[in-house]
Amino acid sequence: MVGGRAPGPPTGVTAVQADSQHVTVSWTPPEDHGTFGIGHYVVQVYSGNSVDPAQAPYGDPVSSTATTQVMPPSGDPWLFDPNFSYAVTVRTVENEARGWGGTSEAVPFQAPRS
């Protein structure tokens, strides 16, 4: 971030499996929107036990809404596998893409068994 205060992290993140191809992610926007405000959010899905940004090379940019549906991480067979564990984080991005804001705590979830 260049000059000013970055937005805080989203809170109250939940991840609910919608079906084998989508998980619904919801969150509460941070109280502190930083100096330049929140431009959008980035939702990242991780597979496995490690929440390492290198494992989630992409993130879905989401407008200012606080609910979205996401798909499995790239490299997975485009279905959430009930034999694997997953986690999701939500990050704030400043208006005009000035820089990253805060990142939520990782929220684990697992695909339901059929």
C-alpha cells in the first residue's frame, strides 16, 4: 500500500458447500475501510492443510458484496472431493487497486459425501 492506512480484514467468514462444484462464502466487511476504501475482495480457496498463498495462485475478485460462490482450486478436477480438506480466505483490496488490505482467518470446510 502506498501512503495511508490499508483496509482491515473481513470477519465472520463462513464457507458452506452448495454442491460438488461450488461453495458459498459469506463475510462481514471490516469496520476499518482504510484511507482509500475497499475496491473489492479476493476469495482464495486452498486444498490441503496448509494455507499457503502459493497453493492458491488465483483468487476470485468479488465486488463489494459479502456473499459469493467459488469453485475448487485450479489443478483440482473441478469438483470438491469429499476425501480432501479445503480452506478459504477473504482479502480486501483498496480502491483503484492501490494495494492489499487485511486477510481473514482461514475457514476450513469439506465437501459432503454423497
